[in-house]
Amino acid sequence: MLSVDGVKAVCFELDGTLVDTAADIRYAAEEMLKDIGLPCLNAEHVSDWMGDGTDKLIHRILSRQIDGSVPDPIFRLGSALFLKAYQRRQHATATLYEGVESLLRQLTRKKIPAVLVTNQSTFHANEILTVLGIRNHFSSVLGRDALQEPKPSPDGLLEAALLLGLKPEQLLMVGGSVNDVNAARAVGCPVVCVNYGYNYGVDIRFSAPDSVVTSISDIATCFDSGKSKVNASRARHAARKLKSVNEKR
């Protein structure tokens, strides 16, 4: 069991954890490719390549490889076209996942600070939260440009702890990718992941977070009076089971 007795604040990932932004990102990607004169991509590839910030995503889309890169002039052109299309979209299809608003309201009522730590730009992250009506629940928004290094670096968690006057281990990281798990592990804070996040098409249980939930609303029970634990054994058991199945193939 994962105890949250010592948790004083919660850090959230944005894309694939609080908000489904994949359709808007795919739209911007397709518009960029069309403007450059390149063929369209499989939509699933774009979703699987999200999570490391816009720059890496653009390199991946233009090169058609998750570890690919393109020459700087091509990247600069692609970046300008992508961001123009993304801004034009105005987050038209960005939607909150079920249970997000109720969880944030509960944290606000209990005076448990929430901080956003994302590899999106701070501007776009603030814009999305404002459009969806949940910006007021966050004491700080820490985007890629506000930090020295993006996740999986723990810089965002360290900065959040500093701003709140807390120790890193007093934070709970809530995300959906291996980057969130690695950032949390680097500073010793607990980490809970949703099972629907953007994680390169890999089951998040392989990353062994402290707990995996099917709905972010499940996290609310951690902070209910008299309920200070969430089930972490399910994640470890599932990870072992998946590993065992893999080894038998």
C-alpha cells in the first residue's frame, strides 16, 4: 500500500493525465506536413510520440522516427508551421478526463496545493487550463521553458517543492508516462499513474509506478478522511505478470 500521510501537495502532468490533447496535436501535425508538402502520418504515431515537449515531437514527426531528428532549417520551418496551426486550433477538442475536475475541487477544499509540471510550454499549458476552467486550482504552472531540463529530469518537482516550501518527498506526482515515474524516483516522491496516458504505446505498468489507476478520480480516495492509502500492489503484481508473459513468448 502507498501511504500519502506525508503528502502536502500534488504535482500533475497535463497531456494524457488531466487533459486529452491528442486530437489538437494531431491536427497541428497534419497541417504542418501538408504545408511542407509531406505525406500524412498514422494518427497513432503522433499520440505515441507525445510526452517530451514540442521540439522533440516535431523532430519525430518530420523524421518519422521516435529517435529521429532533422536539419535545423527544416526543424525551424516545421516548428513555425506546427505552432501556427496549434494556436489556430485554440484547443478546440481538448477535454478533461473524467474525474479531473472533482479531484481538483477536493484538493482545493482540503487546501492541498496543486502544481502543474509539464513538458508543454508554460504559455500553452496556462492557456489550456484557462480554456477548460481549471486554472484556478493550480498554485503554479511549470512548463518546459520555466525549467532547466524537462522531465524525466526532476527539475520540475524540485522547483515545485521550492515554491511550496516543502521537501520533494512531500509531493505526490500524478502522471501517465515513464518520464513522470523517473522524475519522481529521482527525488524520492511517490508517483501514481493513470493507465490511459501518453507513454509511447507501452503499458505504464512496465515502468512500475507506486500505483496505477484507471480513473484519476480514484486518487481522491487517498485524501478522504480516514483513508490514507491507495493500492500499490496491483501495479507491482501487474508488472510482474506482464514480464512473465513476455518472457514466455
